[in-house]
Amino acid sequence: MTVDTQPAPEETTGDLAQWEELAGDWGRRRPQTLWRTYCDLAHSALIERWLPEQRVDRVLKTDLFDEVVTEGLYPVLARKARHVIGMDVAASAAAQATARHPRLAALSADARRLPFADGSFDAIVSNSTLDHFATLDDVRVSLRELARITRPGGTLVLTLDNLANPVVALRSVLPLGPLRWLGLVPYYVGATCGPERLRALVGEAGFTVTRVEQFMHCPRVIAVALARVVERYGSPEAQRRLLRHFAWYERLEQWPTREQTSYFTAVRATRAV
């Protein structure tokens, strides 16, 4: 696999310090561990279903924030691929993820200018990465880059904040400062879209969409607060019960209101041949 060592675009430098600080802070404090564990379980189940059953050679994970706070998605990816490569715009996140998982090959990179040769990966997992850019144009550029480095016939598993959810839609128009002060949004969130727009963007980038699902229906604001209390005061059994309770909400995927209740849209796609 060829890696291009050219620097990331200059416009990312203003955001870089923020992400470096965030990775260092969360790596030290490990806040929201119980909630992040649920996020790992939900995403791991999606990956188990959507990545090929037969083990592939190389898989790329497009950010490493999960692996900074918890075990992350590396364990399921390591079962699915012989080589797991992870990237993050924050070099400190890549370093922490490698310290936790020594067999993980990690580097710092920007999704809008990926340092990999064409067709380098059999599969790419991009969970809530591209919804941290300021504009949908950034999302378009990143999707084209993901298509470029995916081999023909390779698999993309992508999740993005779901703008059809009223809570996400409200968050997207409110000032970020007060939301961060209240602890409702602990890091920068950017532009996103609804399910149909996302399907179109993925197709335009050069992928064939094979599956779209609404994903993670647990009411996030309440769940994060509840998880914080149970993590601090609850027994291990109480924590396990809470995780099972959170998982129950995924049944809402079968309801006609699923686009309004899901926090993410999940897309499975294959690289056009």
C-alpha cells in the first residue's frame, strides 16, 4: 500500500489544534465511557452484518476517536480483515489508538486528501467522520477520495448524522457555543443531510448503494445523562442492563417513523467497477 507523505490541506490547520486538544483531553479523562461502549456495540453489530463474511485483506477506519475512549471498533475490524489501518486528523488520537491496539497501523490524515494510492482498500468504515466538516462540499470531496482508494467491488460502510431527526436538525441551527457549555455537544459538529441526499452523494462519488438503514434510535441527550449516572453509581450488572435497554431502541428501525427517531443514517455501498 502506497502512502503519500504530502501535507493535508492548509485549511485544516485551524481545526487541527481543536481535535488534538480534544483527543488528549478525552484520552486522559475517558468521559462517557458507558455511552461510548454502547456506540461501539451498535457500530460493531452493523459492521458484522455489512462487511463481507469472508475476511478481506485491508480495511480502513476513517477516524480513531472510538479507540481513544474505549476499545473502539478495532476488535471487530481485526476479525474482518488481515490488516486494519486507522487514520485521524489528530496525531495524538492515532498515537493513543496504537498504544491501545499495537497491531493497528495508524496515521494522521485528512479525509479530503487521503495519502493512499488508488484502490488500496478492500473495505472502508467511516462512522460519523464526515459530519464534522463545515460544508457538504467537504463531504463530497471526502466521498470522492474514499471512492478513489477503494478497490473496484470493495465495500463502504458509512454513518452520518441524520438531518431528518428533529433533534439533529435543531442542533444544526443553534449556536455551538451554548450547546458545548451545556455539555450537549462536546465537540464540533458540521454539515450533514437527510437519508435521500446522502444516498445521492454516495452514488455521485462512484459507489453503488446497496443498503440504507436508520441507525441508533436511542434518545441521545437523555441516554448520555443516564449513562453518566449509572457509570458513576451503578453496579456492573446495572450497567449491563442499561446497555440492553439502549439496544432495545434499535427496534424502531422497523417503524414508519424511523427517519425521525434515528440519530444516524447508515449506508452500505460497493465501489463501482
